[in-house]
Amino acid sequence: MPGSRSSAPRRWPVQEPGSASLQMEGDRKVELSEALALGPGWRHACHALLYAPDPRKLFGRIPMRFAVLMQMRFDGRLGFPGGFVDAQDSCLEDGLNRELREELGDAVSAFRVERSDYQSSRIAARPRVVAHFYAKRLTLEQLQAVEARAPLAKDHGLEVLGLVRVPLYIMRDGEGGLPAFLENSFIGAAREQLLEALRDLKLLDPGTVGKLKIPDSK
């Protein structure tokens, strides 16, 4: 992916506690190189979708396909683990992996989200935030370890109220499963980021993603 690490640590703008909860208005996608070239008045936030192949079948007949993690946030919205890059972080990925440790606990030390896991960037003039999105493929054992250890994380019960798996199936009534999940309230562009990842990473058949009824952003 575009972008490289500088030899000197970059001074990222310092964030106020809780500022990562700000809703981005009028966001648009940009290339990573353009996002990194923005001035010091812009704040950078990084979030990651963690997923793993899941060979099991629900009720013995519905393929689970993949286990995909999201989290219930302190504000009652669904989002992805991560947060703002701080001044001490030398690159986006350092900030992201630090935030993952704080929100998910020590099980994330078994892997590292890298630049190669980068998916997209979105910017919003209000409140001048750049949101970078990553997707990291794990083994099912690694993902289950994250789920098991997350209740011991620093931010559990505070900024993070719990992890949830995204149902990647549609029930016979056409409403249960993923369609019902998408009716929840998501923070910022998290719903769009989820759907793009399901399509681009082929976690769900692209035709199925295209047929989904996408609720208006809440």
C-alpha cells in the first residue's frame, strides 16, 4: 500500500480523552498518501476488523464462513477496535496496535496489524478527522483468544462494553442474520467499512452484498 515510514518519529496531534467518539460528517474516501499529507490540524484515527475462517455450520446447515469481530462501544453504537494515533506513535500502525492492546488485551500480542493490512481512508472536514481502516486475518484460535482475554483489557467495561461477531448469513425469512445486524446503530462509517471489507476480502459473496438493503446511517 502507498506510504512509508519516516526515519524520524512523526508528531501526531494529541487527542482529548473520548474524542474518538466524534461522529464524522460528510466523509469521503481518499488515498493514504493524500491523508498522510494533510496538515497538523488533522487528527488520525485507526481501526481494524479482525477476522478468521470458521468452518462450522449453524444448526448443522448454515455455513458460518468467517468469524468477524466488532465491538459495542460506550455510546451504544457498534464499531471496530482502535482509536486515535498519539504523539508518541511513530506511525499509524504503532498507534493502532497500541489501541488494540488497550481495548482487547494481551492476546493481540500474538500478531501485529501492518501496513499490508490497510484497506481505506476517509476524511471529514468536520471535525477534521482522518479515519484509517485495516483488516487483519487471524487463525480461529487467535481470534478466540482475543475474545477470551478481552474482558481483562484496560478499557473493557469503560470505552468497550463487549465484542460481538457479525453474522455472515441470511436466514430463510430474508431478515434474520446479517440484514438484522445492519439495522443496528454504527459509529461513523463503520457500517460502510464492514460491507466494503466483506466484499473486497470475499468474506461474503459480492452478489449477496450488493443485494443487501442498507439502512440509512443513524
